[in-house]
Amino acid sequence: MPYFDAASTAPLHPLARQALLSALDEGWADPARLYRDGRRARMLLDAARETVAAELGARPDEVSFTASGTQANHLAVLGALAGNHRNGRHLVHSAVEHSSVLHAAEQHEASGGTVAAVPVDRQGRVSVEAFAEAVRGPGTALAALQSANHEVGTLQPVAEAAALCAETGVPLLVDAAQSAGRLDVPAGWSLLTASAHKWGGPPGVGVLAVRKGVRYRSPLPADEREAGRVPGRVNVPAVVAAAVALRAVRQEAAALNPVQRSRIDRLRAELPRLVPDLAVLGDPERRLPHLLAFSCLYVDGEALLHELDRAGFAVSSGSSCSSSTLTPSHVLAAMGVLTEGNVRVSLPRGSSDADLDRFLEVLPRAVAEVRSRLDPPSTEPAGTSGPLVLDTLGRRCPIPVIELAKHIGSVPVGSLIAVLSDDEAARLDIPAWCEMREQEYVGEPEPHRYLIRRLS
């Protein structure tokens, strides 16, 4: 079964598997103890820390291991804000940061701090000018900017952001979870986070690096381990395997990245040709080499993922509007792009051209099958005067957009059509559909009522 979800979790690297099994025998003891087994575990931990630090461009004493990338982000945000509270209590981050950063920001705001989310363009890239303006605001204690977006793969202007943060004396947190191991770590960071299972290490190992001189105070109770930043005992065997995997993928990246980039280029070119009403998302050039996201009109994302799974493909969705939360992806919402029928393809090291051939064969059939199930009976107009009204209240995405597409041709050019929908995704997908179809999105004059003018 082709696995196309490396952005969520990369398969364990073969060398990491060997290192893990060996370290389970050699590094099981408590590295804080002075007896022989403890000293051996400590030597393994120190060697792993040195390896990870070298690959990430840090000093060993700047690197701490956490239980996950999520925990690393929580500690980085809250610890840096606590350490720099004398400068103020204002946090700046891009609108497309990982949810772990956003949740930490919510906690900071709930405790009396302030937060500014810097918008991005339709490719998911933050504006350096807007980021600079936000960072220069009064009382800014921390700025956060991911190295690459986890849903659409767009690379962020970290170097430029780091330069302006250095000018203003504001520490910069870089979430490098998606790029670490694949690309060079951007220079200029004050705090760096990463997650081993993204680069082929075992799950349960995160990385928090804090530069010397950066004020940091752990938001958790005091603990003498991991430089006082992370409480509890480190999983030495898993850390050893993570370090081995990181070094291995860094050595492989020079050869693998061009191959994966070429495969993603092929998907970017062929998918819109093979599947009608498909929009490829993210920056076409400044992007991760292995990741592609796209959205399909008139498709339920969850149903499409299940259809692809039945065909033997493991992919994910950047949008959760098809899950139990019925909430669109905050990344796609910030970009202002189509959220329905969203699919993220991220290639692991073992993928092949034959896998892509089959995916290009399977996807059009899968989309057609899902669309055939979602062609509902037309809703009746809710009135005879004014705009044509389509009542889709209580119906989830993509039904509101399907109904709009079916009825737009029934009104004269220049006339209005109104869609009634209480699905949160409609606020994003109806304007996105209008842009794709060159129709005018007039706005939402009252809650759950969307006006569209037919232009052609």
C-alpha cells in the first residue's frame, strides 16, 4: 500500500531501527546514575545530543529532548514569554502556525497576554513587511514563524524575519518540524523546535533548542533534567534512534530532494488536467520538496480519503471540515483558498514513480465516485422576489457550493443569487469558488446568508 503521509509521520528509518534495538540493550538505565549501566546510558545520550545539535546548527547544551514536537512548541512559546516578560506580554505569530503554537498562544492570552496573528497570502506565505510591523509593536516578547507550512509545504521567509527580530531584540521561535532533516535549518533563530517522527525517527522524541543568551524560564515545575527545561527522564533508546535517523536523512537529502521535487512537480502539472475543478495549493517554487496539497470542488474530503484508502493509498487532509469538529483548516482559511475535498500528499523516502503512476490513475476515479454520491436533489428557491435563494441550512460542505454551482446558470448575468448555509466552511469555500469560476462574491450581509453576482 503506497504511503503518502510522511508529513504526519515518516516511516522509521532502517538505521534508526537498528540503533533503537541496540540502545534498548545498552541504554536502558537511568543516565543520571553513577553506576556502570547509568554511565553507559549517559554516554549514549550525550552522543545523541551532540549529533542532533550538529545537524540542527546548535550547541549540545542548547538542545533538550521533549516528549513530542507539540510539547516542544508549548514549552518554547510559554517558556520564552515567561523569560522575556519584562519586555512585555505580546506574542506575534503567523496565521498558519501549527495548532500547538496556536494553543499555547490561547493559553497566554487567557492569562492576560496579547497575541497578534500575521496574515498570509493565497500561497500561505507571510508578508515580511506585515511581520516586521507586528514585531515592532510595543511590548513584543516573542515572535514565532514556522520554517515550512505543515499543510501546503510553503517555505516561510525565516531569514528575513530573523534579521528584523535581531534588530528589535525580539527572540524568534522557528518550528522546523516539517523541514528538519530535509532542508538546512534557517539561520537566526533564538528557539528551535522539531519532532523526530517527521524525519524517520521514532515517535515520542521532540527537540527544543534554546540559544545561549536567550531568556527562558520553564512554565513547568522545576526539574534538574534537560537543563531544567523539560521535566522527567529522557527515553534514551528513542533519542539515540532519532539522532541516527536525523544524520542519515541529512546525508540522503542531497540525492533524494531533487527526485521528490520532480515527482511533486509532475503531480502539480498533471492533477489539474486529469481532475476537473481541482486547485493546487501552496507556493509552486518556495516549498518543501516532498509535499503537495490540493482541493477538489464538490467533494467531501472525508469520503475522498476513504475512497483512496480503499484503493490502497494512505493520504491525509489539511482540512478538518470533514471530521467530527466540522471546522475548516485554519491554514486554508488564512490563505483564503478552497477547503472542501482537501488532500495532502507527502512522499516518504521509499516512494517510487510507479506509485505516482497508479495515484494519477486512481485519483480521477475516486473523485468522480465521491462526486456522484454528493449530487443531491436541488433545493427550491425560498422566494420569488429579489435574489434566487438556495436554502442549504443544516447541510455540511460541500453541499452549499454544489447547489450554487448548479443554480448560478439559472439567473441572468448581473443578477444575484443567495446561499443560506450555517456550515462554517461555506464562509471560505463560497468566495473561493467565486474566484475559481470568475463570479463576484458580494459578501455576507447577514449571518449565514452569502450573496453572489453572476458575471458570466
